[in-house]
Amino acid sequence: MRMAWLISLFMLISLILINCLKFHALFRITNLIGILIIFVLIFNYKQFKRSTDPISLKISLKLSLIVIFLILANTCFTIYVLKYKYLSVISLGKAFENSIKMLFLIEPSALGKLPKIQMVYVRSAIYINWIGILFILYFVLKPLVYQPIATALDKEKVRKLLNKFGENPMSYVSLENDKKYYFSKVIEGVIVYTIVAKVAICVGDPVCSDEDMALFIVEFITYCKNNDFEICFCETMGKHLPLYSQLGFGITKYGEEAIFDLEQYNLKGKKGAKIRNAINHATSLGITVEEYKPMESRNKIIEQQINDVSREWLKNKKSGELSFMMGTTSLENPMDRRYFTAYDADGKMLGFIVFTPFKSGKGYFADVTRRRNDAPIGVMEKIMIEAFNKMKDEGVKWTSLGNAPLANVSDEGGITGKLLEIIYEKFNSFYGFKNLHHYKKKYGPTSWEPKYLVYYSKIFTPQIAYAIIKAQNPKGVSDFVLSQLKAIF
């Protein structure tokens, strides 16, 4: 972007000098506009320190419309201005019609007979227009052809790093399609993030060794400062808080994660009575649980049923599908995910749970849990406990049901904590914070691990709050309003 800034300044200064030499006047309207733009560019030079993002389909389509509009508007205006001396154009509408014929149908004759110098302008406009169209095709097609190949290589690199260093149970969502990757230039590691409202929202902790984490975070801080980004790591683990604090981050508790030590976990006693009863009810109905292993053998019928359950579940949600900190079924690229499914006596799929690995396969996180609207009581409980038991038999040490956002955030005090507690109490209808906490609690986790937001530097701003909401729910506030109107009407 700095190069684009320098080229723009050079071209504007050159244009002003050419005008001065040709018309022997500095204060022409075109020169004054050029000088104004130069001052704006110089005043905003910090905005041009960022690295350019890879072109996306959405951005390329927007740029395409802008390019076509500017070329067409410039040509139309020029034809309309020339009408008095050379052309038989009597209106702006006619000038627009002739511009279309000239630029896209390559018909210079649409303008009538022109002197040689005006004909040079006409032909140059046609060339510029078609060069613009070729660039449009390139930028529109590039994200569809080039980026998926690059992203696949990046994902494989991230997957290897996760298997080597991934401690945070929700780290595997790093492989979803809505992520950007910052690979360290000096150590082995990756930070997974997205940019919203000039804030780098990061997934969990940096994925690297504990010894290298301080150096890596400092490197990422430098990168974000150079690009004028704020930073927020979401759902970080408590073990790294002293390091974040030492490096100048602010810290706020974000919720609690339900962790199960499978060597100790059982459903005995009052604590597991509800789960036992639910499982017994499901078993009495002939419901069975199976593990689907797509990496060993693909089954289109099973995958179709998984997709059907997902669509039915999403249709029943109060808000749109949340993303960024949550995974998807990812059947197109299962990698190390594990799929546990439940069926009724007739072989109809009633629900499924997708588990993702952490701690080098010593733990699994119940990332995606979905069921049919008419699934009987006990379906999800039966899937969960049978998956736990199978993993325990395989030697898996830990399982997680993930974070319960905003649960017990007031424990550690502070203004931000009190604000999050108000959201937990008053905005439950939007996300179901309390229901999610109670759902995880009924399984009787062996421990609740606090999760944190850490943000640089020290102050939790409204901009960071907005960026977190927008990253997790791209429809944001509008989705909340629509969900409330749905509930009313």
C-alpha cells in the first residue's frame, strides 16, 4: 500500500506540473483538486503502512463495479462536454448511450466524424476500458482459482502445528475457512485471526511452544502496530496470563470451559442421575450410536443425513449460524475430526456430534452438536457418553464441551466483568448463555477451566467488543434485531 501511495503522489505532482507548463497557471481547478488530494494523502500516510490483503471475490466484484463506473462516467462526461464543438449529442442520456456503444461495442463511429486529436482520445478510452475489463476478469477469477490452492497448503501447515503444539481445546477451529494465518518469521508457530473494524481477533492462544510464545507475541504486536490494528486473543487459557500481563495486555474473564478427565469421570450417584435416565430412555427406544470415519470410507447417505440434520437444526435457531470461534461439520475435508451419530430403530439419523483433537490427540473437544427437532430425549446424551467411553478405552485422557460464554465472569471483578455479567443476565434471549451453561453443567464436568479475553493495550474498547460480536456472528446487531422480531411475531 505504501507503493500505491508513492505512485499516486508521483502521478498527481506530474499532472500538476504538466498543467502548469501547458496553461501557465497554477491555480486551475484541476490543479487545486490535485493539491487537495496530495494533502489528504500526506495527512493520512499512516493508513498506507499496511500490507495488502489477498484479493477476495467480494472485494474484486466491488472493484469491478467501481472501475466500470469511473470509465463510463469519465467517457460520458467528456462526450457531453465535446458536444458543443464537434458532436451532435443533444443530451446527457444520448452521451451515455454513445459511451456504451463506443466502449463496449467498439464503435467510434457512434460519435460521428472527429478531428484527429479527439479520435486519439476516443481510441485511448476504448483501450483503457478493455484493459480495465481484463483486469476485472483477472481479479474476479483469481480468488476462485488461486487462493483455494494456497489455503490448502496453509491449512496443512497449520494442522501439523496444531498436532504438535495445540493445547487449547478450541484450537482446531483454526482450520475453518473464515481464518487468516500469521506464520512467525523467526520461530515455528502460527496465530490464527481475522480482521474486523481494525481489530485482529485471534482464535485462542498462539500455536507454538511455551518457550517461544513471548517472542512470537511480540512479533505479532509489531505486525499489528505496523498495520494499525488493535489485538484481542479470545478464549485464552489461564496458564499464559502472567505472560500476557507482562507484555502489556489487559485481561478479562470470558467464561468457563467444561473439562472431563476421562480416567476419573463417571455417572454414578445423584450427579449423573439425569444423564443416566436420559440415556436409558433413548436406549429403550432402540436408539444406537455409531462412529462414522470418512477418512477410511466415504458414505454419501450418511453425509447427506448429517447435512439434513444440520439444515433442520439451523432453521430452528433464533439467530444466524455463529462462526469463527465455532467449527462446522467440514465433511469436505474431515482431517482429524471424529463423527459420532445416533440412529433410531428404522435407521434414521437423529443427531450427531463432531469432535476435534487437542493436546496431540490426548484430548477431544465436542465442537459441533446437532439434532433433529423431533429427536427424543436422551439422544445427545447417549452420543456424548458413548463417545466418551470409546475414547477412554482408546487411552484418550481429556474431553471438553467447550466454553460457556460469560459464565461466572463477575468472579474476577472489574468494570468489563460487570458489563459482561449484565449481558449474560439481560441478553440471554439472543444467544442463550444461561441455557448453554446449564446444558454443559448437567454432564458433571470434573473441572471448570476459566477462559479469558486478552487485549492490547490494556483497555477493552467498544471497538473490540463490536469486533468480537461481528467475527462470531457476521450478521451482528441486525441479526439480533431480526431474531427479536421473529420471537414477537
